Amino acid sequence: MNYPQFPKNCTSLLCKYLTPEVFDELKDKKTRYGYTLEQLIRSGVENVDSGIGVYAGDEESYELFAPLLDPIIREYHGFGPDDRHVSDMDPAHLQIGNPDPEGAYVLSTRIRVGRNLHCFPLGPNLSRRERLVVECMVSDALRALEGELAGSYHPLEGMDKETRERMIKDHFLFKEGDRFLEAAGLNRDWPEGRGIYHNTDKTFLVWVNEEDQLRIISMEPGADIASVFGRLAKAVKSLEKRLVFAFSERLGYITSCPTNLGTAMRASVHIRLPKLGKDMEKFKTITDRYELQIRGIHGEHSESEGSVYDISNKRRLGITEVQAVRQMAEGVEALIEEEKRL
Ligand code: ADP
Ligand code: CIR
């Protein structure tokens, strides 16, 4: 493989940190699971409009390719090579109120964490057979859940088109991977080995073998963020009794995209902000202050509709789960205050 050509206006972190020197240092390296630099950077090489541009193939990728990945991680999360990630998912430590008790702005709240099984490579590097074994192990663990978390597993293969499209539209199910995931190898053998688990009310859901092997999701209408976090924490604890997740002392939970490392958590609200939506400069001043990301109504790479935005924590590493959720809640409070003032 030769040094890739990026256009002059390329702004991805891959393009910024893959210097010819770093490329030469890493180009012949291979992890024990056989993942190479070429695979690590393919998404950003094929999609030069990427924000980041890399996907790890296993936990070892983060060590072996550190000369490229450490600067990316530092820039995205503000987390240096000597920092250590600390996890705190204890709902008793959260202590926040409902930022919108009258339900005037927040439509719904969703918190998800990504997880991967410690004894397998990550999705971009998972074989067809390994993916099926992961599905089997995860769906068995899910079937053992009880009470509010009890539900059923629905493989994507064989699901009728109408049910699938309805669940995507209602924000419960993932879409087929986009061109970023495609180039990373995450769409191989689609839809085999993928599926969704959910309880009756669809307040607790798990995506299997999407970008990460598990995306554990708690969601409900309204802005009772503490209730959503409490349910998620309970679910993660129950699953940890049956599954061992990939976790590094330095980087926390290991995920295929470096933006998800650490907590692997995205805590979001869908919030209607018609006035702030017309003043994006002011809107972004507030979201930057609270380190929040603005996404569209159908998730990443989608647009807002009817002035509804998806607001979530941007940092996931070097911050505890409790801190990430609290920061999101405080940011939402500030956004609502400004919307009222306008
Ligand atoms: P992820 O959150 O897993 O990184 P996406 O950004 O693609 O991935 O979002 C996945 C789905 O979750 C999308 O359908 C999105 O609209 C939905 N979603 C995100 N936040 C909320 C929320 N607060 N309420 C309802 N749906 C949400
Ligand atoms: C990219 O590099 O733009 C895609 N691979 C997505 C990166 C992760 N998402 C994000 O930062 N919001």
C-alpha cells in the first residue's frame, strides 16, 4: 500500500495525523487477529469527507497503531496518552432533576452504550462465523433478563420490510450501515448475524452486531433522564453477569470507532428549539460550552425536521458516565433557558 492521497480541503483527523513518517512506521504492522493499517484507515481513505476516518479491528489496534490513534483520541476527547479512564455508572451518584418537567421542549430521552465481547475481534475484523457466535452468545444472555428488561430477540434476517422500516422510522432500529461503515467492512454478510432485542414497551433495546457487537439502549418519551440512566445501569449490570466486555485500564470500554471509547455512551434528547434553530451561532455557543453535539432527527449524518434536534454529549472518554449524563442535562437546561428568553 502506498501513502494515500487526500484532497487539499480534507479535514478528517486521519488526514491530519497520518503523516508520511507515521505511515512508514505502521504500514507493515499487523495485530494478532491480522488487522492492518490499510484496514484501519480504509473508511477515511475512501470517504475523504470523514470527520475521523478510522475503525479499529481489535483491542490491540489501539496499542499497535497508537502513533496514529493516540493523537486522534487526544483531539476528539481531550485525553492524553498518560490519562486513565474511570467508569461510574452508579445512578445514585447522578442527582439531577428533570430539565423539562412540563414537557414543552423535550420529546424523548435516549442513552446508549456500546460494548464488545473481550474474546473476539471487533466488527470490522469479525469473520462470518465469529459474528454468528457473538449473536448466539448475546441473544442467550438477553433471553435471561427479567422484569422490566424481559423481552424478545428479533434477527434482522427474515424480518419483514414493513416492520423493519417502521422500527427505523420510530428511532428504535439501526439502518443498514452507511458508506463509512461499508468501507470499514461493517456491512459484510448483511443482514446475517444482526438483530434487535427489545422489551414490550421498547424502553430497553439492544442492537446486535451493528457498529459494535452490542449497543445497549434505554429510552422513553419525556425528559426524565435519571429514569433512563437508571434502567440502562441496571441492564448493563445484569448483562455483565453473563458476558465479559472488552475493557482497557487506559481506554475504558473498547469500541470500533475511537469516538466511542471510554464510556461508549451517547446520552441524548430530542428537543424542539424553533427559535435557537434560527440562530445557529448562539445555538453552537451553548452546545460548545457544554461539549454537546448536534445531530439531526434520524441520527448521525441526518438533518433536523420541524426544529427538532438530537443533542448529546460529545466526549465519551476521560469522563465518567455520570459526568457525561450530567453535562448533557445541564446543557439541555441552558438551551431551554435561552429558547425561553428569545
Ligand atoms: P447512535 O446513537 O447509536 O450513535 P444514531 O445517531 O444513528 O446512532 O442514532 C440511532 C437512532 O436513535 C436514530 O434513529 C436516532 O434518531 C435515535 N435517537 C437518538 N436520540 C434519540 C432520542 N433522544 N429520542 C429518540 N430517538 C433518538
Ligand atoms: C467519520 O469519520 O466521519 C465517520 N466514521 C463517523 C465518525 C464517528 N461519529 C462521530 O464523530 N459523530
